[in-house]
Amino acid sequence: MIIAGILLLATFMIWEWKFVKVPLIPIRVFASRTSRAALAVACCHSFVFISFDFYLPLYFQAVLGRSAIISGVLLFALVLPLSVCTFCTGLFIRKTGKVSPAIWFGSFFMTLGTGLFIDLGPKLVIWKIIVFQVIAGIGVGPLFQAPMIALQSVVAQRDVAAANSAFTFLRSLITSMSVVIGGVVLQRGLGSSSLTGNGQVSAGAGEVSSKYAAALSNMWIFYTASCGVMLVSAIWIGRVEMKVKPKQNKESDAIVEENAVVQNGVATTLAMEKTTEQISEV
């Protein structure tokens, strides 16, 4: 299925490039080095981030033996810094107009956080779970917005909609592949180990739990390598800066408002005089 999917995707791109007059995804969207790098960062980000949502709760429940509710509570250490950093990145880009530093910052911390997950073992060490997730969340947050802004900044105005479509399509495609590929890597490490229906490790508690933790560590190595690709791609993104609207002081704002009021008043007076003249003529 993966090979068939790759062949179909290649066929689609060739068809869009050579034969379609109005392509859904114009190839010129990928012409810039920065646009290709931004798309690569976005795809790697989606590929790795979805594994956090799926495999961290699996680790909490299958290896540590926690309930689904406790698993969700432990995941707050990832979600809260992620949300805060996403918000702060928007403010940073709006105030400074600089996009590249946000991408570099996010790529570094996301790679670091994913690499730290390799050290999660079969025993509950609460400080590791919290600190590792906080670091990963700090890296994940900035990469939701910044790559798309970088892509929009380098494509022509007529291609912005097509670029957004390509961005969304590729992220969705990569996200759907991530859990499947990660599951294959995990299963190869597990061998004959399995889970019971309630998410607990079957037979041979301690031994199988250790084996499951080791298999998850191997899987995190794979995702860390994917983050490495993202980190290299981030370096290839040029200095992307947006135009920041200059701020006006309060005095100038007051003058502008006063002028606007005066102009509106003059326009209203002229309109009334003209109307009066027309009435007089009638």
C-alpha cells in the first residue's frame, strides 16, 4: 500500500506538471528553496507530532500501567507549553516580522524533546515525564504557524491559495502515514509481546514491560531521525521577514482622527449645500 501510494502520488504530480492547464497544485509553488524547505519542515512536524498524541498515552497505559484519565493528565505537560508557545509565536511574528527564528527555535527544541523520549524507561519517573514533554511542547508550538507563513511569503500572490492547499494536503497525507509506520517499527521491536484489551501488558509483567519500553525507545529513535531531517530543512529556510506596519504615537493618531472628522464634516456640509441648491431650483 505504501509503494502504491507513492506511485500514485508521483503520477499525480507528473500529471499536474505536464498535462493540466489549471493544476490543483502548481509546480511553481515548489520552485523556491525556501518554499521546499518550509513544506519539508511542516511535513516532518506533522509526522512526529502525531506520534506524541498516540504513543505517549500508549506508554503511560501499556508500560506504566496508568489509567486513561491519568494518562490524559500526564499529557498536560505537553499540551500546555505547546499552546502557550503557539500563541507567543504569533505575537513574536506580528511584532518583529521575523519568521525564520521561530522555525529554527521550534525545530531545535522539538528534536531535543523527541530525543529525550528515548530515555523513558519501564518505571515511572515523574520529573522525566514532565520535563521531557515540556521541552517537546516548547518545540512543537512554533511550527504550527511559522512554516505556513514562510511559504506564503515567498510564493507569488496568485499562488497563495494553491500553496495553502498543497501545504494542507501534504500535512494530512504525512500525518496519516506516521502512526502506521511508527507502529511497524514498534511491532518489530516487540516481537511476540502483546497488550490485553484494557491496555495492560500481557503475561510476564516486568519482563514484557521492559521489552515494551525498549521497543518504544527504538521507535523514538526513528522519530528523532525524522526530526533531524526537519532540523536540516529549517536551516535551508532563508531569512523570511514580513513587513511590519509602523506604529503611530498617540498625538499623530489624534491628528489623523481630527482630520478625518473635519473632512467628513466638510463633505457633509457641501452635500447639504448642494441639496439645498437643487431644492431651490425645483
